[in-house]
Amino acid sequence: MSSNSYDAKSVQEALSICGHNPGSIDGKMGPNTEKAIKSFQKEAGVGVDGIVGPNTSAALAKTLGEKSVRASGLKGYFESGGGAGASGDM
């Protein structure tokens, strides 16, 4: 399981804001975070693979954009690709 170029803490915080509990926001991509990613992917209608790639990051950005002002920084993070070499999603 991987988040590719997205740091785990940002992924966890985004999932939490979107209503998908990743467990502790500890910066570790463990089984609770993977479960939350898959839950989000299913709800968002993107390929369910537990990886935050282009399709999942776009869905996170869209969902975060619909959430509180607190989410605006994370929205920009996912829209910008988070980091180099993003890949994944079905």
C-alpha cells in the first residue's frame, strides 16, 4: 500500500476531513489508513486500490473543496500533485 508522492500525514488529515477515519494522524501508512483510502475511493467512485494516485487525489481535492476553510490548504496540495512521481489508481 502506498500514497506515492503524497505524505501520509496529509493523506490522513484529508481522509479525516472527508469523513473517513484513518486512525491516528501519525504520518504512517498503516492498515487503518489503507482502509480509509479504500472507503473514500469507493464512495468517490474511483478505482479502489488503496493508493492515492491521480484519480484519488482529484477526488480528494474536489471533496475537500466542498468542506470547511480548514481544508483549503490540503485541496491545493492534492490539486498540485503533492510531490513528484504520482502514479496509481485504477
